[in-house]
Amino acid sequence: MAAVWYIAVAFPCSVGAIVLAVLHIYRHLLNYTEPTYQRFIVRMIFMVPVYAVMSFLSLVLPNQSIYFDSIREVYDAWVIYNFLSLCLAWVGGPGAVVSNLTGRVLKPSWFLMTCCFPAIPLDGRFIRRCKQGALQFVILKPILVVITFILYAKGKYTSGDFSVNQTYLYITIIYTVSYSVALYSLALFYVACRDLLRPFNPVPKFVMIKSVVFMTYWQGVLVFLAAKSKLIKSADEAADLQNLALCIEMLAAAVGLVIAFPYKEYAGANIGHSGGGFRGNLAHALKFNDFYHDTVHQFAPTYHDYVLYNNGADNGANDGTKYRSRTFVPTGPEMDNARKNKNDLLDEIQLSSLPKSGVFLDVIEKICCISADVLQKCVIILFCILVQY
């Protein structure tokens, strides 16, 4: 167990952060008038209780900290993906971006590290690459976690040990590359679409999310490097210091998220209100159908042509392409609602090279849906208990 004063400081900070975040989520769900936006916002606010709980448990149970740290790091990837999806939803989806930025390019820049490359056209391919950059991190991180657990069980992995004989160094390098690609994709998208995003005041939101994710990761790396160089006595003390810092920082992050994503922006509106009540709204926010279909849409070979959407506007009448304002492929009730809404009709592009998903993908989809439903119900029950007490 960490030093008593570490726990004495971390406990009230963690409790304060969790209470503030839960209340923030609760208010968003009570004013769930923009489900397309607030789904992503609620997921990002959940970052605070996840980080706070996992960091505090790592202080109290240091021998099991590898499991708690892994959960926290997986959520890093989930936050980046959801913030990019939120930005796309704000601007009306990929189709709206391409429609508004047709003919424009991202010029070579030293700041963006694109100086050695030709100008990047701001088209559907650019948007798809940005989504792939975020999604690869969400997919790769759980895989790295499983590998880490296996190596840890075999004594080949020790947190903070940068020795070439331990796999921590190699896992950290792979993780850093994947993590950097995700953040870089997010930065490129923001720079390309900052004019479209301006009405949504994205700067404080972008700074808030990126600083939390960026600082928590590199803070941990620097702390362990300090232990390696003997500026901190040991890797265990470095880990305790990192977890203590995160507990304190999550209290500040909870306050920052309240300011960056105020629920009052959606209070009193009656646009797209689901009418599902608190539990129905929470269930909608925690459904992972959009992530699964987004992943298939971006990476599966059958989806190699990028489909764009817009608000039912017949912008692509000449080339057979139509647009719609969603950042994810709707399923179930959402698809039914989309078909019934005359102003929000979904027209799919017919591609000769677009076969059905096949038995394998059907099995994977069922497994993903079952797992998502079980996880969703568990989170809803826990959250309702927190709100009640």
C-alpha cells in the first residue's frame, strides 16, 4: 500500500471528482435533447470516474495496479475516438465536411509536420484517414493489454522497467506510436475543420480533452524515466506518485469538463429528444453499436469506398452520392427512425464490390452485441446506484 498521506490526499480528491462527474452526467441525461452530441459527451465525462477509481485502487492495491492501469489506459483510446466523433457530429458528418471544404487543401506546414509532403486534399479520403487514426488506437490498446497480462504472468513485464530484457520498453514504444497517431489525426482534423467548428466553441473543449489524455500518459512516462535515472527512489514510488497526481488532477478535470461541456446548452431544448427517460438515455449513451459499425465501415475491405452522408440534401445527384448528417451507421431503432423521417432519408451507394459481411463477420457482430449489452447493463446498474446514494 502507498504511504498513508498519499491515500489521505487521494481519497477526498477522488470522491470529489467522482461526485462532480456523476452529477454532470446525470444532468446531461436529464436534458438529453441532442442525443447525437450528448452520447459522445457523456462517454467522455465518464473518463473522470474511471481514472479516479482506477488510480485510487492502484494506490491501495499496488500489487494489482497493472490491471487498474490497463483499464484506465483503454479508456484513453475511447475518449479520443469519441471526441473526434463529436467533432464530426457538430459539423454535420463527413459529407458536410467534404461539401464545405471542396477544393480546399491542407498546405504543407512545419507545425503539422507535413512540410515534406504535398498539399492534402480535404476530401472523403482525408476524413476517413482521421477516423482510422483514432480507431486504430481503440482497437490496438485492448490487444496490447491482453499481451501485457500474458507477459506479466510469465514474469516478462514489469511496469517502469525500461531494461531491454523486459517487454515494458517495447510495449511502451508500440503504445506511444499508436497513441501519437491518434492524437495527430485528431489535431489534423481540427486544423482542417476549425472554421466549421468555430460556432461550437471547440478550443476549450479540444484543450481540455487533449490535455487530460496527453498529460496523463506522458506524465506517467516521465515519472518512470525519473525513477530510471534515480531522481525518484524506485519504480514503485514513481507509480504511487503518478496515481496520486492523477487523483488530484481528476478533480480539476471534473471542473474543467463542467465548464467545457455545460449541460445548460441542451436544457430546455426540444430537438431530437429521445423521450426515453433517464435510464433510456443512459442506455443510448452506452450503446457501442456505433463503434462497431464505424470500425467495419472504416477498415473492412468491403467498405473500401468511403460513403458520405448529409441532411438529406441531394448534393451528389450527379454522381449518385448522397449525404447524411450522422457520424455513425445507424442500426435498429435508429435505422427505423431514419427511414421514417422524410427530411433525414438514408440513401446507400450501390457498389458492385460491396458483398455481404459473411458468416465470420455475422458471428463477430453477434459476439460484440452480446458483450456490449452485458457491459451496458452493468454500467447502468452501477451508475443508478451511484446517483441514488
